[in-house]
Amino acid sequence: MCLGVPGKVLSFEDGDLRMGRVAFGQVVKEISLAFVPEVKVGEYVVVHAGMALEVIDEEAAQRVFQVLRELDAASMEGLG
């Protein structure tokens, strides 16, 4: 099973391989944007294995963040 995680594009550089800085909460990673040449700074992308696979709107990204928070809370309850 693969898990794609939304991140917000902070900046990018065009070159042989389009790369960008993408924020996942407080964590910022260098991600390949080669598959999403249309993405703009401030937009959200779904990332898997260091590659942005698609552009999504902020509402969809926020829904994923909410589900991840709920899963985290449920797992913490199971530890108690």
C-alpha cells in the first residue's frame, strides 16, 4: 500500500528536474515537481517517495490533515 501525503509548495526552481521546497506541517523537504509542472507557490500537492504526484486544493488537503489527526488521537487512546 502507498501513502501520499499533502504538502504546501513554498518555492521551486526550474531546471533539468523541477524541484521545490514543500512543507508538511513544520517539516520542509526538497521534492521533485516534475510530474506537476502546473503547480504554483502556495498550492498543495500529494507527495509519495519524494515525488509530487498531483495538485490538490486546500480543502482536500485539510480533510486529509483532519483524518491524520483523528488516526493519531485514536492510536494514542489505544496506548493508554
